[in-house]
Amino acid sequence: MLSSVAEFNGLKSTLNASGIIYTTPEPMPTIPRPTITAADVAQAILASKKSNPYSDPAVQTALAEYNVSTLGAITASQAALRDQNTLAHARAQLPGMLEQAEAQFEQTAQELKDAHATLGNTQDLSAIDLNTAAPHIADATLKATRAIAKMDAITTVWKRVHRMHNNTGCTNVADVYMRGNPSFELLLQYRKDQRQFTVWNQVLDGVKFSLATPTEAQERYTEAQQEHERDKRPSVSYLR
């Protein structure tokens, strides 16, 4: 679950990269710590015209400010209350962030599909010289590159926000199953070739983009692995 402001702040750059909008709370006031001294309190008492100087509002104010100035716990508590306010505001936005991530995922998947229609089975987008490529090729390459980075950001946000919101997740090996359902054999081939099954490789291999929660991604991974293991077992004919 989301437990600290620092944890949420660490997510902000990825939220921005994925196109997800979030807001910050109205800031609570920061009241400076008083600088009044014991001598100032004594002076206020002596200057009071009341028979009981401790009933004098000026003396009471001086005493209150002096107490605050000497108790660091009060200043620390103010900071803690500000953090609690920021944290509550962030937690309230988590469900909306997940909804935005779903919409951004669908849009980005379509952008990748469109870029693929233009670029075909180009393996290495970085090998395309944008200065000399035909305009439609250069444009599609730029769009594909941006969409790849955005898709990576979306799935990162998706996994982290699910953990912050409902404390669910998946293992790192199951991460690719959040964005699709590749065969286990395909992933083994990538592992054998010492290559990473990237977003663009998913496009090239025709694995449909399909968003899954981290829990569902883990289930997809386990099922694909089990199917692979079943296929590896030799069939045995028993004599009757």
C-alpha cells in the first residue's frame, strides 16, 4: 500500500511519461517556529498592568509562543500533518490513475500498430536515419519510438499503482504478461538468443496487446509455463 509521500514522489516522472494526470493538494500553511525567549516572557509579565499577569492575553501569547519554540515535537507534528494530507490526497487519486492507464494503454497500442503498418518488420528502429529516410518512414519511426517509451512507462505505473492501491503485484519474469500473452516458447527463444522481449519485439512477433492486472499477469505466466511443460512430456502408450 502507498505508505509515504516519498514513494509517491518517486512515481511522478513515470506518471508524466505515461501521460497520466495527477494533482497536488492545496498546501497546508507553514507557520514559522517562534523565536521568543524566556527573557521576552519575563518582560511581558513585568509589563502587564493586570493584578494577575498570567490572565493577560499578551502574557498568555508570550507563554504559548515560548512553549512552541522549546518543543521540537510540535514542529515535527506540523510536518507530519502536512505529509498525511499529501498522502491522503495521493491515495484518493490511485483508482483514477489506473483508469487513465487503461485508456493510455489502448491508445498507445494502436499507435504501435499504426507505426508497424508503415515500418513493416524493421527490427532496429535506431538504425533508421531520420535525416535521409522518406518523410512517412521518419514520422512513423518517431511515433513508434515515443510509443515504445510510453508503453514501458504505462506498464511500470500500472504495476506500481496496483501495489500502492491494493497491495498486489507479480514477479519480474511475469511483467511482459501485463501487456500481452506470449507463448512460453517464444520467451524461451528470446532467452536462448540472449535478447529481451521488448515492446517492439512484441509488435513484430504479432503478440496482441492485452492489459492484465499484475495478479492476472502472474496467472498468465504460470499457465503459459504449465502448458509448455505439458507439451514437453512424451506421450506414453500403455499395453492393455
